[in-house]
Amino acid sequence: MNEHDKTANNQISRTQATVNAMKNNRKLKKILVSLSGLAIIAVIIWWFYTIRYVSTDNAYVMADSATVSSRIPGRVIKIYVENDDFVKEGALLFELDPADYALKVQQGEASLKALQEEYNFHKANLAYIETTMTANVDSAKASLKMALDREQQAQKKIDELEEKRKSAEADFKHAEKDFKRFEALYTQRAIAEREFDRTRTAYKKALAQYEATSAEVASAKIALNAARKDTERAQAQLRVAEAQELQAQMERYRIKNLEAQIQKAQAELDLARLQLSYCKVYAPISGYIAQKRFQVGDWVQPGQPLLAIVPLQDVYVEANFKETQLKEMRIGQKAEIKADIYPGYRYHGKVVGIRAGTGAAFSLLPPENATGNWIKVTQRVPVKIVLDEPPPAEYPLRVGLSLEVKVNISDKTGPKLKQ
């Protein structure tokens, strides 16, 4: 090959290389443009997602479980459930030995019966005393009235007889003067015997009248004294009858005291019956048995946790969001939940509550931010989410399971706090 041909071939090669390089540059630009477009789209999607959703993987399944314990001390004699059993509200869980409590009920019934019988006796006695007292008081008052009437009549009669005696005394004194004067004249034979006899007769008559009137006054005074004694006797009878009121009052006090004792005995009996009923312990809610910690023969104390009932049909979600994620969160916003145990299944719910404080604020040992070792840490606030419907049977949730929660915050019509 001559020199000219070599030069031509080199020229062609350089031209071909330039053309290939230009093609490669165009492909690279297309790739870069495509990547840039994808990046922009990704940024837009990310931005759109962040303004519509907040999410956290610090979320767990929760339930308002019921811790069951005994209200009274006792020994367990029967247990009807085991861990993982489902029980309905009101189902019998276990029984305590009722012997001691049944005996207390019998003692209470006997004491109450004795008090009621004593109460009935004193009630009847009070009725008898009041009836007798009423009759005696009425009789004594009637006797006193009659005695007072007789005394008044006797006094009135004495007053009348005293007036009569004064008149008879005046007549007697006048007749006595005439008799003495006529007797002196008759002795001197100055008057006739017939006139003297008439004067003497008038004197004797006046004397007899005066003596008779005086006797009537004396008799009336005797009657007055008798009437006064009858009055005193009637007054004494009335005082005796009225003294029965004191007995009645004492009976009333006894009855009132017995009523208080009966109320106390009735309360003690009710308490004994209530404690006897506590020997059977029933399920307060429906759910699954968990954390059973006792056996037949164990002695249990009031308040001692014996088992828990977990209402898996009423579980909810507690999601701990960062405080920076709560700005647009509202009550009623929709939520999507994914459980680690079921990767391909999604639960749906809504926000029903945002806690009044951070988790750290309500911990057993809250942080002391006033110390010199303070380091700012983003706090988390518990958010309660309730499922739209109970978990299906093929995807049951259990307390404590880990979740991922995503809340749609685009709907801002709800309140930030419960109203």
C-alpha cells in the first residue's frame, strides 16, 4: 500500500471514530436526561407523599385488658379456664372455698333474727303501755274532773249555808235579846205569861234554826274536805298514769336503739352475703385468658393478679409518632396499618386520640431536663388508632405485635384534641 492510500485510510478511521464518539455522546445525554427525569419524578412523588402522609414503624397492638383478682382472701377449689381459652363476659372463671363465708352468713341471719324478735317484743310492749296509759290517763282525768266538780259544788253550798247561818245567827241574837228582856219583865211580873211564852218559843225556834244551819255548814265542810281528798287522790292517780309516759319513752329509746342494731346487723349480713358471692369469680369482659398464675389449692389475697382477659376483638393501635410529625395530624384521619406478622395484608383505621403528653413525660422516671447533661432528643407522642372493623379470623392481631402505621394527613377538618 502506498503512502497516499495509508493517509486516506487513516483519515477514514479518524472520521469513523468521530462519528462513533458523537453517537455515544448522544446516547449518554439521553440516558442522563432520562435519569434526571426519573429523579425529578421521584422527588415529586416523595414530596407529594410527605405532604399527604406521615408514617412510623414505632407502633404496637394494644388492648384494654382486664386483670382479674379476688375481692376476698381464700383458697382456690375450682378453676374453669386455662391460658388461651376464650370466655364470654359473665363466664365463671374460678371458685374459692365458701365454708367460712357461709358460716358468717348463718351467724348474721341468727343475730338479725334475734334482734328482730326483741324489737317486736318491745314494739308490742310499747303499744300495751301506750294503750294502758291512755286509758288510765283518761280515767284519772275523768275522776279528777268529777272530784273538782264535787269540790266546787261543796264550796258553793258552804258559801250558801254560811249566808243562811249568818241570817239565822242574826235572827237568833235578836230573839235572844227579846227573850232576855221579856224574861226580866216576866220575873218582875211586868208582862203576862202568854207573851213571855211567845218570846221564849221564838227564841227556841231561832236557836234551833241557828244550830241546824251551823250543823249544815259543818256537814258541808266535811263534804268539802272529802271532795278535796278525792281531788288529791284523782291528781295522784293522774300523776301515776302520766308516769307511764316515762316507761313508754324508755321503750321508744330501746326500740330506736334496736332499730340501729338491726340496721347494723342487716348491713353485716349483706356484707357476709356479698363476700359469699365473691367466692365465685366471673369474667368482667369477653376475651382470651392470659397470664394465669394460680392453681387449685393456692391461697389468694384481695388484689393479687391471678389472670388477665385480653379482648382481641377490640384491639387498637398505639403509634408513637415524632413530635415533628404531629403538626398536621387531626382526629378522624384515615390510617393504614401493616403488621410484621402479615407482610402482605393491610388493616385500615382512623385516628381517635392524640396523647396529652409525650411517652417520656409519663414514664416511671421522667427526664430531668434541667440538669447540665441535657441533650435535645426528638420526642415521640402516642397516637391511638382504632380499626375500622375487627381483625379477620385469618389475620388475628395479638397484643404487643410490631406494626407500621401510615396516616393520611391531607384531611384537616378534624380537631387536634377530643372535643
